[in-house]
Amino acid sequence: MLKVGLTGGIGAGKSEVSRLLVEQGAVLIDADRIAREVVAPGTPGLAAVVEAFGEDVLAADGSLDRPRLGSIVFADADRLAVLNSIVHPLVGARSRELEEAAAEDAVVVHDVPLLTENGLAPLYDVVVVVDARPETQLDRLVGLRGMTEQDARARMAAQATRERRREIADIVIDNDVPLEELRRRVKDVWDELVRRAHGAPEGR
């Protein structure tokens, strides 16, 4: 099994890269998706978040109001740290369960938005960083996700710098390109991951 850590700044196109890797045959473990699961209604995770942040972070149906919570934590590093201390251990435990269920010869891609920020690179055999210019990220967040420019800039500022992400990368996928070019680049990366999987050493 080759354990791949996939990360990138918000709006860099990491989700598209993970989708293309799955098309090639990767087993995807999506930390964002798991993060939503562990704070679903009725979970201990959601109860802990409400205890820390109050019932104002709940939507009318009892689910987590993620935009509301986001507006609180992304403007306050201390409160973001509190949220991370609740969610990250739960995500880690579930990720390990899914990894253990994968085949022995699988290329397992962990899609981890905060891989750089949390110093997680040593957990993976290979770290792949999806990179884009800040202007590209901002355009995508405002134009495609409908964020205000202020919210988009705040979320970008709350993450590691572009330079820090590139420093920990074994492979960088530059994504200031059209989709078809990205598809070609991801195929090249997949071929390299398969090559490493067939003779990859344990650890980094």
C-alpha cells in the first residue's frame, strides 16, 4: 500500500485532482467528507462543537450551520484551534479505519486540506500538493463558490502559505490550467505513484 497525502490551498483545485485520481484507480479517503460525518446530527462530535461554540452554530433542522461556524473560526485563530481539537482526532480515527479496509496493493490517497498546517507530512509515503496562484484561488472562490472577496481572503489567510505547502511536497501539480491539461498532469502523477507503489519503501 502506498499512502499519499494530497493537499492544497482552498480554491486550488484539490477536489478536482482527487476526483481524477479516483478515475485512475486510487482509493480516496476524504478528510472533509469525514469531517462532515463526525459532526452529523446525533454524533458526539456535534455535541462537543455545540458545547464549545453554543447553539447559535446549529441550523433550524439541528444540523451544523457550517457557514456560521466558519465565519466565527476563520476570523479567530484561537477558536479555530478549539474546533480543530474537537474534529481532527475524530477524523483521524475514521481515516485509519478506512485505510485498514483498503487492499494491500492499493494507492490510498488521503485528501487532507490542513496537512501542512498540522504537520502531517511524515504520516504519508508521498505528499502531493495542488498549487495555484492566489489570484486564481480568489477568482474560483468568488466566482464558483459564491464567497465574498472578504470571506475568501480570510479563509486563504487562515491556511499555510503557498511556500510552506510547496516545501513539504514530494510532487507539485500546478493547476493554473484548463481541465484537459490538468487531466494529463494527474495521469502523469498517477503513473509515478503506481511506480512508487510497486517498490516504495516504508515511510518517507
